[in-house]
Amino acid sequence: MRVLKPGFLTAFAGKIINLHPSLLPSFPGLDAIGQAFRRGVKVTGCTVHHVTLEVDGGPILDQAVVRIEPSDSLETLEGKVHRAEHELLPTVIARLSGG
């Protein structure tokens, strides 16, 4: 994971997307799933958004919600979020590409 340089982002403004493992704007940055788990929230999920100069701050394209059950461990929650990511990203890409 890298923060892209301003010149690169300017050259490709509005063309770069990111998949983030939380319901932004909640839990930006690293370890988003762990942050949500430790905070004790009832729902988390994933977000596809445009990349801007603000880390995880670009316009949101779509989100998928994942419920956090009392029986979830950090590992089971990670699996649930990753499954949601694997469904959400292709859906957003298909929509953006007109397919």
C-alpha cells in the first residue's frame, strides 16, 4: 500500500479507484477491519472510492455492509469483509466500464 504522489494523481484525476475495507469515512488508513472490531461497532464493510490527495477521502462510488455478530472473531470478520470486497469491486468496475 502506497500513498500516490500528487503529480501522478493530477495526471490521472478521476481515473483511479481504491477498495478500502471499511465503510468510509469511518476507519480510514491502515488496519481498518481491526479498528472496527476493537471499536465494537455493529456494522462495517467495504468502500470503493476515487483516489484523491486525501488518503481514503475521495468520492465514494459504492459500499457493501457487513454485520459484525457477537460470535465473530477478528479472523472471521476479516473473511466476511474480504468476501464483500470480492463482490463489490467487480460490480463497480463493470458499472464504470459500461459492462
